[in-house]
Amino acid sequence: MDEAYVEAVLAAVEQIPPGRVMAYGQIAEYVGRGGPRQVGAVMSRYGSAVPWWRVVTATGRLPPGSERRALEHLRTERTPLHGTGVDRRVDMRRATWDGQPRHDAGES
């Protein structure tokens, strides 16, 4: 895995706003290379320094092995969720970030 790809994935994850998420495959599309598995490999090896909990599966499942910690972060950020218990997932329809910068009211 080359360093430029790792840097691109981590930079993309750092841009995801609080309360929003992207799926592994969406990040691959955003950076223009790789796929969900390659993004997952980057996140498992290097993702601890970025908001890793904002990266989920395409169905909204939380990062495997870190579900409890991810859920704490997501709740704090008021990320839209649905389901209960082991079926708790991110509401992808409401929480997916499209990669576009947000413009707050009052900005021109």
C-alpha cells in the first residue's frame, strides 16, 4: 500500500464533518482509487489518528471490533442512527456526507 494512497484516505476521513459518515467504498470513490477493502486496510492500520468512527459499511454498520466506542462518538456528534442493540446502525440516508463542503448560513 503506497504512502500517497494512505495519505489520501486519511485526508478524506478528516474532512467528514461531525454527525456525518461515509462508507468505505464512498471514500475509495472520493479519493479515486482502490475499493472498500483497501480503505478498510488503511483504516485498520493507520486510522487511529483520524475520526475513524465516521467510516462505516455501506449498510451503516459500525467499524467491526469497535462498535461500542464508535457508537459513543456517533451519539456525541448526534449522528442519525436507527435500530437497537446489535442491530444499531447509522441511518445512511440521513447521515451520508457527499464530500461537498458545507456552507453555513450567512456565508457568501
